[in-house]
Amino acid sequence: MVEFERRLERLFAEAPELPDAGPFADRVERRLDAGWTARRWLIGAAGVVGGVIGASQLMVSNLFQRVETAGDSARLLSTSINHISAGTDWMAAISSGGAVVWAAAAMAVVMMGFVLTRVIGEI
Amino acid sequence: MTGSGHSRFASQHDVELCGLAATGERRAFGELVRRHGSAVRGVLRRMGAQGSEADDVAQDAFLTAFERIAEFRGEGTFAGWVKKIAARLYLRRLQRDRRLGAMTAETVEDEAPHSDADAVIDLDGALKQLGAAERLCVSLCFGAGLSHAEAAEALNLPLGTVKSHVKRGLDKLRTRLAPDDGAALEGRRGNG
């Protein structure tokens, strides 16, 4: 009868505490920790690989030549601006031309690695 | 691993611990494992899994539960939710090892189970008297909380077959556990 079924459900629910309940929980926690450590390493490695790939792509795409061109353009722009108005400190910084472009390229690589890391983290 | 980290969570409700686990707090989830690990392992053993296999599946079930903790809405108990996950993982393992077919296709013994009213018979002992298919079906429906329809789907068996296994299993269990009860059992559990 239904009463017996309820009794059976209670019997099933009254599972005795097993003597190794603590060690069992510790094993599960260790596996959780191991999984998270592995995931962190994986994400970090993916970020590094992504950064390296991004950097190598920049290297092989005639970047040096383009930097030179961009540097020339920056210098030209800076000179033009200086002609138009009195230069300020930050304008003077721009006059270094090539360094700014290199810094921008480095920032792009870092950002690429960061975005890749975040995307993999979300996955 | 042990110590202050666990005592910090000892007073918190399961739902609160699930919320913390959902934010990645593994120690909070460890407290849930500490509380309900035995119950989950117990259901698997009652389904017929041997000790070490039951522990392996239970561990996998808890890891799966941690991965999917955001899906747990607190509509049932946490233990019930993990028991269902564990039962399904165990069935999948049986299927993978090609053991499930043999268990569910076994011939049913029609001999009446011997009644021993004088002896103290616990549930585990009584379950061992059932055929493998009956034991699986009864444990799935009464231990893991699956409906007949869910059990039929998980076992890949017709609904009627599962109901028959449950009914026969209940009849035998009643003879062992409640020999003084009169009427035969009706397989009324579930939504199937």
C-alpha cells in the first residue's frame, strides 16, 4: 500500500553515515582543487600562446616597414602640429614617433592575450 | 583541507552553501559533500554498485553537480538532485560496460521470497533478495527519486516493464520488511 511505499522512501532516505564520510569528502575536494588548478594553467597557457601568436603575426606582416612608415608619418604630423601651435609636453612625446607606435603594438598584443584569456575563462 | 574552513560553513543551510559554491567557493561545496556523501553512495550501493565503484560514481556525481551548480534552483533537496545525477551516471557506466542489458534482461524468478519475520532484516539485506532489474528499478524510483517514466527513459526500457519490475520488487520487499501487511501492493508511484 501507499503507506508501505512511504515507509520504503523513508528507509531509503535514512542512509547511515558511512565511516569514511570525511575522507570521501576530502577526496572530492582534492579533485575539485586539481580541476581548478589545471583550468588556471590551461587559461594562462592559452593566454601566453595567444600573445605569442599575435606577436608573431605582427612580426611577419612587414611590421618593421610599417612602423618606419608610421614613425615618419607621426614625425610629419608632429612637425605640422608644432607649426600650427606651440608644442606642449605630450606633443613633444609624440615627436618620438616610432616609440609610440611600438608601445601601441605592445598594448595590442597584451590586450589580445587578455581578451583570449577572458574568453577561454568564460568557456 | 580540514579545520576552520569547514567549521565556517557547518552552520549554513544547503541552499546557502549552493549559492556560495556557485560563486566558485569549493570549501562550501566540500561541506555539502560531507553532509550528503553517504546518502549518495548509499543509493548507488543499493542500486547494486560495489563499494569502490559506488564511490567512484559518487565522486563523479559531485563533480558534475559542482560544474552544474548554477542549474540547481532549490526546488528539491540538494541531496535528491545529486542522487539523480549519480543514478544516471551509474546507469551510463553500466551501459558503457554493456552490463545494463544483462541486468535488465534477466529472467524473473517467480518463486515466492521466503519470509523470515523473526529475523531482523534491513533494507539493504532485503534489496539483495531482489533480481538485478527489480533492485535497479526500485532503487531508482524510491532511492534516487525518479518517476517511473524517468526510470524507463534512463534504463531504455518500456514504461510497462519498469512498472512490472517495481511492482514485483515492492511485493518482495513488503514480504521481507512488512510481512504482516495484508493486501498486495499496487505500483502507484510516479507519473508514468
